[in-house]
Amino acid sequence: MGQNEQKTVRDSLKVEKLEEVILTATRTERQLSSLPLPVTLISKKKILQSGTIRLDEILNEQTGIITVTDESGFEGVQIQGIASDYILILIDGVPLVGRSAGNFDLSRLTVGNIKQIEVVKGPSSSLYGSEALGGVINIITEKPKSEELHGNASYRFGSFTQQDINVDIKQRYKKLRYVFFANRFSSEGYDLNPDVDGQTVNPFENYTVNGRIYYDFNDKLSLFTSARFYDQVQDAGFTFNDVAFEGDSKEREWNAHARIDQKWNDRLDTSYELYYTNYTANERLADPISEDVLSDSDFDQKLFRPEIRGNYAFADAGTLTAGFGFQYDELDRTFFDETVSFNSQYAYAQYDFNPVERLNVIAGARFDNHSEYSNQFSPKLAMRYKLTNAISVKGSVGYGFKAPDFRQLYFDFTNSAVGYTVLGYNVALDKLRELREQGQILDVVVSEDDLNNPLEAESSVGYNVGLTFKEGKWNSELNFFRNDIKNLIDTRIIARKTNGQNVFSYVNFDEIYTTGFEINTGYKITNALNLSAGYQLLYAYDKKKQQEVEDGQVFARDPATNQTVAVTQSDNFGLVNRSRHNANFKVFYDIASAKANINLRLLYRSKYAQFDTNGNGLIDTYDTSFIDGYVTTNIAASKTFYDDFTLQVGANNLLDYTDNNIPTLPGIQGYVKLNYQF
């Protein structure tokens, strides 16, 4: 081995070690292998080798993380069976907004400038507050280290005229570091069902621009600033009463983030952070001939958040992390009478210590004072005990919550075609009186007292217990989980209209649980060949429905016999969009002598149901919306030429699996990518 080759190996190992540092789980730097919490880390190397270009693609390949498409076609993420509404999405530790129906569209986030992705599974409200009931996904960008100008430019072309273009430039110049990143992503769309008017996914193009500046005033004081802009335009089309409506949908997002980090001494450091984000969306559909407008909706959300936090390391007695902040959230939306806003104040503290040499304990809690719902106290406790040098046992219990959102409190929508009405909880009483005065109400089926008590925050208690093993060429992790969620918010009928339709509003009533286990294992056959596999077993049920089934109160019509039968516990499949089994198997092979690598990733999802088709309020074996289990096969191969150029070819869904009910799987998706690194 020559001198240059030896240097390359050492640098590679150094980078790999740095990538194992996790920030999200404790808000301090911790080695992944030492954490007492269930955490998934996705490195930049794995993102590049797999050929993924959007966040939903790379997350879907991780154990226990499933991307699920909602009725709008957006793809959200599910962790341990908990839906996208309850998963907090962060970039460099600050939250993103823009959930028009609760789901966050992960496909709007490019992975072209990401250093690593950190996923904390289970309730994380003790550090992050609302929306972290089911977990946190934090996208970490990279800080420049070299004084030489570095960067890359890439172009990828794929099926359905999909094009992805990246430009990334970074440099350190004395005390100043800067990064500029730009991405353009577009597609002509595709159609999975030619018998139905319109395409499954319409043509679109979007742009992401991100600039970051780091400035070191001295060894103890530094500044970080970031500005990010996202813009998308997508064609829209819809046929209603034999009239073809045309139009477009537009999305735009701004993020501005500034932070000052101060190191007072070897034990104490503080951060002063200011963050603002604004997300807007508009959709307009009209008849191009008569110019009749079918839909014209706007969504404009703003969030402003200052925060101060600090870490104090006691002499041989652990680290205390504490912070406090203020959050202002505002939304102006079609179907709201006026702009509505929330504000909250919060404080949190966490103590990370080792009472004995082999035992690590993390204890923390957070208090949220919110303008629209009762105060929340969110504790969490996690422990890890090192049984041997190779085996550790760890466990955690935590409380999570999600505040009622703007839609659930202030929505005012009437479907002009069908005639039903949906009202937010806080406006329901006044709107009912207006409808009654207009002669539209036949009768009200709830009392005023039912609509006077505040809507409660949804809450969860989550438990995780597991083992980790790492020795030689093997590494494995086993984690058992249980999440008990109460006060889930759902719609209910509050009145009947004279047109035969209903008025709906929101209420706390559901109690559900998700439980199961997940296992990840990896084996390094050689330094060049790595195998890994993962599996999750999941049970997700509504507690009330389980009891009703036990009492023989739930019925369904058997499509085979057309007879009404009582649903048994063995017939009760659980919650919508949950698969009992999910698995993956991956092979990564580096061919150092040829400056090439190839990888194969197999993903399996067992059957699941999209919605309740027999109207009994649960998913059972008699429902007809099941999608059978399927396997997707992804492959990618890369070759570097002249040290600076890398050619990558690949194909996602190589087995060409399609289903009209899965709009994100249009068949085989081949691509070619050329990257220039300088």
C-alpha cells in the first residue's frame, strides 16, 4: 500500500467517527453507540451511495420508519406506528412548518447538502415540545473545515423526465466560513391510471437555495447564520361534472436562522438563537373556457422563535443542559374567518450523568405554557448499562404531546358540491348559531357544554427497552417499544342540516397504542463488503374498538357470503395504514482498486388497509381497501474518473411493482447522475 492510499484510509475512518456524533437526542454531542435512546443515524456517505435525492426516499429505507401517502398525495413519515402529524421535522435543530392537513410533505426537502440525518424514536417533548409526541427527525448540514475552495456540481436525469441539479460550494477563510447550495428538481409527472382523467402526479419544478455563514470572533465566541428559500410550481387538473378544470399549485418557504455560541470556560457554554420561517401555498382550479372557479385556496403560516440554552459540565458529575424560549405561530388560511395565532413560553432542563462507571442516566423535563390549551409538563428518563464491553442494555420512558392545531380549532369549511360542513372547535358554537339563523340546521346533537370545555392536547407515554451488541465484524440492536396515546383528536357529528348532510367538529375521544419490536443487524464480511438487515413487528390498535370487539358490538358484512357477522379479535387488523411487518436487507460493496461501489437494497412492507370500507370504525379482515404486501428493489452503482468526476447509474423499484393506490410507486425508475467534485 502506498503513502497516498494510507492517508485516504485514515481520513475515511476519521470522517466515519465524526458522523457517529449525535446532537438531536440530548442537544449535546454524544457518540451514537453510547446513547440510552433509540436513534437512527443516516450518514452522508450512505445518502450518496444509495442515490436518493429527497428526504422521503432515504427515510423509507430505514428500519421502523415508513413513508405513508395521505389523501392529498403528500408523503409523510410514520415511526413506531405513530403518524406523520406527531413527528417533528427540524433543520439544524429548528422546526419546519407547513402542514395543511397535519401531514408534512417530506418530498419538498432535498438531501443534496446534508451531512447526516438523525432520527430519535419515541416521545421527545421533554426537549422539543409539541409535535414531538412520536419522535424527531433532524437534518444536519455541514460546516466547512478546509481553507481551500471545495464543492460539487451534479446533474441527474431519470425516468419521467425527472431532473435533479445541485451546486454546493463551501470554504473556510480565516475566521469566516461560508456555504452556498442550490437545487433544481423537476419532473413531467406520470399516470398510473389512464382510464381516469388527469395524471397521478402532475408536472412540477421546484428550487431550493440555502446560504450559511459561520464566523469565529475568537476561540470562545462564534456566529452561525442561515437563510433558506424553497419555491415550487405544479400543474393541477381536475374533472368535475364532466368539466375539465385547470390551474396550478404554488408553494414557497423562507427560513432565517441565527445563533451565537459562547464558551465561557471548559465547563460552561451557551447559545442564543433566533429563528423565523414562513410557508405559503396556493391552489387555483378554473374552467379555462367559462373561467368558472372551482377552487381557490391560500395557506400562509409564520413561526417566530427566540431561544437561549446552555450546558454546564460538573466535575466528574455529569452535564446539565437547560434552556428557555418563546414561540409565536400565526396562520392565515382560506376557510378561516381571520388570521389566527398562538403563543407559548417554555423551559426545559436535562441532566446527563454516570452514577457508576458502567451506567449512564439521562433525566429531563420541559414545561410549556400555551395560549390555547392547558399547560404541559413533559418528563423523560433514559438509562444505559454496559453489561460487557460488547453488550449494553438500555431503556427509556417519556411523555409526549401535540397541541390542537389551527385547523382543529378554527376551520370553517362547507363542501359546495356535497353540502357537509366542518367547523373548528373554537368557532363551532358561533358558526352553529349562524347556520341556525339561516335555517340550515335541522337539529343539534350535542350540548353547548360539550363545545365549551377546551380541546385537550393529545398526549403519549412511550417506553423503549433494548439491547445493543457490537464486537468484531458484528453489530446488532434490539428494541421493544410501546406507545400509549390518549386524547386523540378526531371529527364527530355535532348537528344535522336541512339538506340531509351533517356538520362536523373535533373532539378528544380516541385512545390508541402501538407496540412491537425492531431489530437491526450488520455484518462486515471484509473492509469492502457490508451486509445489513432490519425488521419491525408492529401492532397498532384503538383501545375502545378492541373492547367493543371483545363485547361483540362490532359487525361487518362478509363479502363472500353477503352475511352480517360479528367481528372477532382475530379479525381486528388494527389502525389504518399500518403494516404488521416491515423489513429491509442491504448489501454495500466498495471496489477501492476501481474507485467504484455498488449496492443493493431490498425493502418489504406487508399488507395494510388504506381506509375503513364497511363503516364499523376499524380495519378488519372484511374490509376491501387492503394493499397486499410487496417488495421494492433499489440498486445503485458509482464509478469515479480522474479523481473528480463520479458517474452513478441506478434504478429504484427494479422489479417494476405498481399499484394504482400507491401514487409514489410509478414502476421502475432508472437514472444516471454525473457529479463533479472540486
